[in-house]
Amino acid sequence: MKISFANPAAPTKGTAVVLCSEGGKWSKTAATLDAKLKGALKRAAKASGFEGKKNQTMIVLAPGGSSLDRVLCLGLGKPAEITPESVVEAGGTMFAAIGTVAGPVTVHADDIDKSNLKAADIAANLGYGATLRSYVFEKYKTKKADDKKTPLDALAIVCDGAAAARTSFGHLSKIADGVKFTRDLVSEPANVLYPKEFAQRLKKDLTKVGVKVTILGEKEMRKLGMGSLLSVGNGSSHESQMVVMEWNGLPASKKKNSKPISFIGKGVCFDTGGISLKPAASMEDMKWDMGGAGVVSGLMKALAGRKAKCHVVSAVGLVENMPDGNATRPGDIVKSMSGQTIEILNTDAEGRLVLCDVLHYVNTKYKPDFMVDLATLTGAIIVALGNERAGLFANDDKLAERIHAVGETIGERVWRLPLGEEYNKDLNTDAADMKNIGSGRGAGSITAAQFLQRFVGDTPWVHLDIAGVTWSKKDTTLVPRGGTAFGVRLLERFVADHYG
Ligand code: BES
Ligand code: MN
Ligand code: ZN
């Protein structure tokens, strides 16, 4: 969607969006327009119960006394409670309320009485929220809807300080670009987005924004001793890949010998379960079992796009988990790059087999300040937290608390679950150093995290189990149904707040 900013002008044609706060006065444009319409807006508000509450909307069609098609009154809530984040949400609400259009849409972003935010901040954040909500994935639709109205694809936002709004939106739009990149990757079907194709897209798209992209194929990974990751792709006709992405935005004086921060993603391009085959129902969901890798990729795009002043080395393990004559069998024993051996008792617990080699590789090669991994790792996390929060596991309280706090602020929420020796010992087995599943049926997300912890050494580490939040079956304020890109905005802000 095209977003443009200009200085204030009176509403004249098409759809006018005006802002209202709760309990306070309406915005200047809303009040002036209401007077011109002889009180039609206030009367409509009274008749419909519109009070300017947060994310409340009211549409007045073809009001007499003007040539406007529609007036959309957008509630921002109580002035003292308006934050950049609440305005982002209002932007998403606005986009959804506008729906399809026949003419131009102009948003009148005025200062709100008794709010700390300036008109330009409101304008930029409304544009950001609308952009996030406007995502569609329709490249495989060959027929367009037969409708005189079209989906909103351009938004003119007018406000005092339009230049400042433009600058501030320029920054936010880089984050939105990262979110879009992730959503595109997650939405692609697995016949199109197999490991090599995924790697090539990273090379093409991220190189453009200044990320150094290195692709390792099976030959290189075998040399490194990544027997665990490689075992997952044994049954697939597609070659497994590992992609390392490096962004160094530090000033030259600090560039040398800087310890990077690091993000690692599970990229199972399709997870059939392997020989421990999954049931048919909903197996199609497993096209988004590369969601962790998708988030890491979008995060790199956002950080490089906004030229973050930090050093980041990220990596994704890209594989396809299929059954065939070469596939790993339950009971097989493999050797990970760390030297630890793994008895694979369930080939459907494959994500940890991929991550353990990538974590070890990044940890030993780059000695990062910390590692955060993201993975659609367990169905059990959906049992525990549903589709509302991601599970967080950590060996470092400060990292855990920081990520949790950002989540509360921007609305990508996480909840910490425990780690401990009592769970860890459940991975012990007679035949090898560990097995890839726990013994019982309980605490499946925790044993998965325990497995990963065996490969991170003393490096501060957070594991985010995003199985419940990577795909949404319903529209929410900022996320149309489909791939959510949960984690991109969370970790972008986490980096911005603490690393630059
Ligand atoms: N990719 C799945 C987890 C998953 C399930 C993600 C549902 C998204 C939605 C993972 O590879 C898996 O199959 N995990 C198993 C682990 C079990 C075999 C220990 C699970 O959760 O059942
Ligand atoms: Mn699986
Ligand atoms: Zn999986």
C-alpha cells in the first residue's frame, strides 16, 4: 500500500478519516467537519453509541452538505492512554473499517487534546498499522474479484509536520518490509519454497539491503559434521541448506572484533513427520514449519533496512522432513556437530535435530553475545498457551525479562516456562548421549527446550516456541489471517531498545 504525507487540508472528496478521543473533544478536523455538516457527525455518534473509544469506529455515508462519500470517525481512546503502539492498532482498525473503496481516502491526523503524541507521530503510526494490516498473499489467484470497488491501496495522511511524519514512517516502513518478507515466505506452499529456493530468496533479497548471505549445502555441512541436521533431510529429494546472514551496522571504530548478537531459526520447509508420519488432518499446516527461519529472515531485512547500528549474525537450517527409502528410521543414532550422539526415537521431533547443529555452529564459530532461536517446535506449546502467546525458555533472566517486556508493549506476547535438571534427565537413553523425545507425554515443549540447551554451552540463550502464533486462522487488528510474522516486530524492538 502506498502511504503519502502532506500538510493539513480540509476534507473534500472520497473518504475522510477523522480522529476522536474518548471523553475529550473531537479532533479539530472532526469538529470543523461536524459544524459544516450541521452536527450530523455528533448526531450519528449519539445514535450509534460512538464515543471515541480505543479502536471504535463509525462510518457516516454520503453526508448532505458536502461532496464526501464517507466519513470514518476513528476512536483513539482516552487521551492520556494514547501511545505509539495504541495508534498503530488504530491504524490497523482503520484499514479494516475502510474495507474496499471507490475513491481516494484521506486521513486527517490532528493533534489530540491532552495527548503527548504529536500529529506527525500519530500520522506515522497510523500509516504503519494500516500497512501491517493491509498484507495480502494472492499471487496464486488468477481471477480478481468482480467488484466496482477495489481494496484500499493508497492512503493520503495529512498532518502538521508532514516532513517529520514522512521520516518517522520511513523508519517504521522498514520494519513493515521485514514483516512482509516473513509473511511471504511463510505463505508459500512447500512445492515452491523448498530449501534451495528459500536460500536463493535470502541471497537475492537480503543482499540488496546490505546483508552478507552465505549458503552452505549438504557437502559443506557434512564436512562440518552436522549429522543431526542432515539426518532430517535424508528422505527428501530436496537438498538441505544452511544460510548464514550477517549484518554489521556498527561504526568503523567499533566494527573490529565486535561480538555479534545472533538469531537462529527452524526452517523445516515441510514436515510430514518422516517415517513417524503425521496424520493427514491439517498436515498442510506443516508448510509453515519454517516459520522460525522466516522470522529470522524478516528480522534481518528489517534491521538492515533501517541500518541498525549493531552487529548481527543469524542462521537458519532449511530442510524437508519426508519419508522414503533413505529416510531416517526410529532408532537410528546420529552424531551432531558438537560430537554428542542422538538416538532418534521419533522422526517427527525433527526441529530440535536441525536447530542443535545450527546453534552449535553459530556458538562456536561466532561466539555471540547471546543467541535467540525461534521455532515452530512443539504442538504441546499450543496446548499450554493456545494461539495468544509464544513460549519462552531461557538460561538468562535478563534476556528473558527484556524480551517479555517488549512483548507486553508491542503486543507480541510471550510467557516463560521452566527449564531444569528434572526435565533434562528425561532425555537420557542407554544407546546414545540423548534421545530426541522425552519418555512420557507431559511437558513436551520443555523437553524440546532441554534438548536445545544441551547445545548452547554457557552462551546466554532464549528459545521461543512459536508453533501457536506463527499462523492465524482469524483476522486480528494488525494481522490478517495467515502468516503472522510473530517475532519480527518483537525482536526488532528488542534489538532497537538494547543494541541499536
Ligand atoms: N512442527 C511440529 C510442531 C508443530 C505442531 C508446529 C503443530 C505447528 C503446529 C514438530 O516438528 C513436531 O512434530 N513436534 C512433535 C514432537 C513430538 C514428536 C515429541 C509434536 O509436537 O507432536
Ligand atoms: Mn515434526
Ligand atoms: Zn516440525
